[in-house]
Amino acid sequence: MGVIIQPVTPDHLPSCLEIYNHYALHTVVTFHTTTQPLSFFSSTLEATSKARLPFFVAVDSSLREYSEHDEQTNENRRHPMKEKESNTERDEVKDEAKDSKTTFEESGALGYT
């Protein structure tokens, strides 16, 4: 059995929920003690996507239902334009962080003069 790590899609949510609810009912590894509705993971996916945070799932590569999605994901993974956009966005975030750091240090908030 091989495992593929890939971004979560809405198709993954029912399986994720089934696993999560098992651990909510039978262990102490979650803060929930009752089962959660599908909207719990739907809202999590929406929030992480909106915040541009990673949300991944490990999928058994032998499962037929995910093979099509995996092929599409692999095709998109090395798309040159997407990499270029990604690098540009990364540079913009770095520039914003530099500006924020400079502003913070110049404000004297660290106690340095």
C-alpha cells in the first residue's frame, strides 16, 4: 500500500469526518466528545482555504476512487505559470513582512532607541 499526501477536497470530507468522529467518541485526542456534522469539516476546509493555510489528507494510493484526482493533481503540480505566480506571491509576502518588521522596530516597541 502506498500513501499519497494531497490537498483536501470536498470529496475527502466524509472519510475525514468518519475518522475524526471515531476518535472523538473513543479517545481523548480531540476536544469533542460527540460526533460532529459534515459542516464541521466543510467550514474547516473553507476557513483554511480562505486563510491560504495548508490542509492535507493522506490517501491510500491503491484506492480507485482517488486515482483520477491524483492524476489531475500531479499534472497541476509542476505547471510553470502556477509556480511563477506562487513565487511572485511569496515575494510579495516577504516584502510585506519586511515592511512590517521595519515599522515595528522603528516604532520603538522593542525598547531600543
